[in-house]
Amino acid sequence: MQKLSGIIKEYHSDHCLDYAKVQETLGTIYLMTANLPQAKTHFKRAFKIYEKIWADEPEMIEAKYQEIQELYPQIGFCIEKNLSGLLTK
């Protein structure tokens, strides 16, 4: 994913929707691995792009923000379940 991110940035722009989606995906991956600082960094990068692209559509920005906010508890439950499974084995 990091390599894909670099390719998109090099050949397109770091201000395009594709780059934002890759950054969001990287954020999700880091969130799933409980690397919160890295997840936050990638989500922030994605949001800067979303805010530029959707400057005239605040409802799109809010919807994306809500979508990402909903990931945190979902991922937290998944991590907790995996940890408790490891501890009981």
C-alpha cells in the first residue's frame, strides 16, 4: 500500500481522490494493527484532500468523517476479541 501511495502521488497528485482513498486505507490498516499514531497520520492526510476536493460539499466531508469515526469502535472490538482469544488459549 505504501508503494501504491507513492506511485499515485508521483504519477497523479497528492491532491487527488485516489491518493486520499489510499491514505484512508493505510489509516484503516494501521488502526487494525493498533498503531494509532500512524493511523491518525494517514487519516489526517486523507481528510486534507477530502476537504479540498469536496470544499463545496460539506455533507460529503461530514459523511466521510462519520464513516471513519465508526471504524474506531469496530476495530477496537476486533482487537479486543483477538486479544482475549489469545489470552484464553
